[in-house]
Amino acid sequence: MTDGIELIPVREAHKFSEGALVDYLKENVDGFKGPLTVSQFQGGQSNPTFLLSTPEREYVMRKKPPGNLLPSAHAVDREYRVISALQNTDVPVPKTYCLCEDDSIIGTAFYIMEKVEGRIILSPEIPGADPRLRAGLYDAMNDALAKMHNVNIDAVGLSDFGKKGNYFERQIGRWTKQYRASQTDNLEAMENLIKWLPENLPESDDSTIVHGDYRLGNMIVHPTKPEVLAVLDWELSTIGHPLSDLAYNCMNYHYMHPKNGGLVGVDFAATGIPTEDAYIEAYCKRTGRDGIDNWEFYLAFSFFRIAAIVQGVYKRGLDGNASSKVGKEYASFANMLATLGWQTVESRL
């Protein structure tokens, strides 16, 4: 079983016709045979994820949630497309079986992929692990990221998967707009970032596949060896600047996530976890870079982007329940992220 993510009965809001699904899979997935048992993966993914068990094999299904959705949100077709495009590369991804965009089958679009056996580790500290295993897992995560960024977009048929160029300019504009739409307080650090980021865009304008949420918790690792078996949750993937992924992946060096923790104050020598400088250096070697100029920009952008996302969650919580305890926690979380982003800039000014 996959450690780290709990299985639960299918939530009432996400129930669907299992009979219709079985009929569809028999027609569209080679070798599929029932009977079928369905359970749901616990967790906050915006696309509900299910384990499909048969006597011979297990599969994973990702589907759009029910209800009225934003046109660009919950794009399971994009997830399926990028995972399928990477099948014959050295990027570790699950095998894909089929995409169904016919809402009449189970109510929303969905896709089916293989169930990869392994572990999901949510804490960046990898508690209880041997230092050599920790070092190896961080190196494997770094290697998988570099492999993804080294993929030739055109060769795998993803040249139109997103716009090339001006990634940060477009992203800063997008998330500033989103933040303004959900703004509830005047966060000085956020205002500083909104002004500083567009004025300090990097000269490099690379375009690669970017994952958008690249972290240890979004991959399946080998049960005992330091090996990444599959990178998951490609919902935010697009064509963009690779250093946005690297900086996002390095955010744990600078803050403690309220739930999963981070690497602030970690004894790197004792734990086997690489320092941020060592992690960046390994990535640069794998991608042919001679170091990274203006690293503070990429980090500050990552904090800004996540702060805008968290602010949106907070505002939706307020709109649904003004006394929500979670809402108040998210308000302070957004402010903390923005403050850390601006401190990153200030430390180098």
C-alpha cells in the first residue's frame, strides 16, 4: 500500500455509478476485468482521487469534482496529456490507460492510470529515516526535477501545452489580479512584492515543462530505496520557467509548513539532507547551468504566488463561514508567506 495517504470510503458528494465505470473500463482498458471495489484517497487534492481494485490489478482514477467549475480549473485532461507525453522519457510518471471526457459516464471527466506501489512522504524532514536514505531521496528528487526540465517540449508533443516566454511577467500579473480579488487586509509585505517583482524580472527566459507543485509529498518513492518511482499531481503543470519549480521546491529551507513542517533549523550534516546551496548546485550540474543569478527573485516569487493562493482560500472560507477557525489560520499564513518573501528580497538589497 501507499504509505502517507489514507484510504476512505467514497465521500457522498463524490459518489458515481460504479456499474457505468466498469462497463466503460471493460471497453477502454486492455485486460480490465471486474468485480470492482472503489475507495477514495484522503487528502485535499482539488481533483478527487480513487483507488480502483480488481482481483487482478489496482488502478488509480482522477476525476473532476462535481458542480459548477471555473473553465480552466481541475483540468484532468491536461494532467492526462502531460503524464502520457512523458511515458517514453526518463521522467518517472505512472502509466496512463485512458481519458474519458464524456460526462454521461460517471458525471465528470476522468482518467485512469496505474497504481504505483511505494510510499508518499509528506514531511520534508523524512522522520525516522537513515541519513543515507534521506540524502539519497533528496538527490533522487533533484534528479527527477532536472530530467523533467531537460525534456524537449517539441519532441514529446507539448509545444502548445502553454505559452513560451514572459512566464514570470504573466504569472505576477495573474496572481496580483487574483490577490486583489480576494484581498481582505492591507499586507505591507505583499504590496512590496507586487511592486518589486515586475521591476526585477530575470534576464533568462527559459521555457520548459514546469510541474507547479513540485515537492516530496507529490511523489511516490520506493518502499526501501532512495528512488522516485512516480511524480504525481500535475494539475498545475504548464510551459514555464524551470527555476520557478526549483525555487518552489526549495521553499522548505525558509519556512515551516503548519502541517508538514520544513527544514528551518535542521542539522544538515546529522540528517543527511543537503543544504540549499548543495541542492541548487546539484540541479545546476544536471541541467548544465553555471550557477543562478538573482536567486532571491525566484524565491520571492514563490512566496508571493503561494501567499496569493492562500489568501484566496481564506476569502472563500470567509464567504462560506465568517467565523471559520481555519479561515483565521489561513489569514496569518498568507501574511507569514508574504513577509518571508519580502525578507528574502530585503536580505539581499
